[in-house]
Amino acid sequence: KTLLSSGGDRMVKLWDVKSGNLLFSVMAHEVKVQAIDFARDGKIFASIGENGDNAVKIWKAADGALLQSFPVETFSTLTSLKFSPDGGLLAVGSVDAVLRVFSTGDWKPAFELAMPQDGRDHHVNDLDFSPDGKTLVTADGVSVILWDLAEKKIKWRLGASEVKYTDL
């Protein structure tokens, strides 16, 4: 078993949970690492940086080798990312209220989901897939939204008056 960690030192570190030993560390971004996630098979992981470092980086979990780096077309900060349970998709959230989903087969954009435009701040703070991969849940400053990925539309929304915590 292993554990990924990241932070303000711009590094991503992989640890052996049983022994507590550091297996490797990589200088992942030129800025603070904003988010990291393992693919479910444990063979790769992804990282994003903050404040204008709009690249998603894909790393080999065995040794920390950089496998892929690709830009996300946005002028705002990336906030979160998560692999789908089957490993076929990588969802990336951002401050510009657009959820971008990439195919892991070629790392090209698969589709985008636009957060509601109702005059509130709907940047994506956090996101996650349902265990079956058919639903994506997003949390922002004012709501939690469940997205139907087959239909590419909102399935259910919990509003601001009912939300006290917006990280998943």
C-alpha cells in the first residue's frame, strides 16, 4: 500500500504506508501542487498546480516518471481532479465554473459541463465520481451537484441553504 502527498513545496511524494519510507519524490509543478489523484489501478497518478499552472501531468506510479503533460484551456486556476472508477476518464475542476473531462486513452477533451449561471459563485472546489462511474458530484461555494454523465446534465442539486461544507 502506498500514499501520495503534495503541497506548497511543489513536490509529489509517494510513501510506503507499512514502513513509512519515502519511495520517491518528484518536482511536479513550478507552483504549489493543488491536487493529486491515483488512477484506480494504481499504475499512474495525476497532478495539477495552482495559480495559472494550467497543465495536467500524468506520472508513472512505479518510479515517478512523467508520462504526459497537457494544457487545460482556461484562464483561471485549476482546483481539483479525479479519475473515474474504470480509469477511462479524468475530470478536472476550475475556478471558471467549467468541469472538463478528458479521455485517458489519448488525454484529449471528452466533454465539458458548465456549472449553473445564476449569479452565484459556482467554481468547482472539489469533485468525485460515483462508484459505478455514471454520476459525477461537484461541490462549489453554494451547492453540491450530481451530474448524469450519460445525459451530460444535472441530475440533482443541493442548494446553498442546505450546504454547510463544500469539499467532498
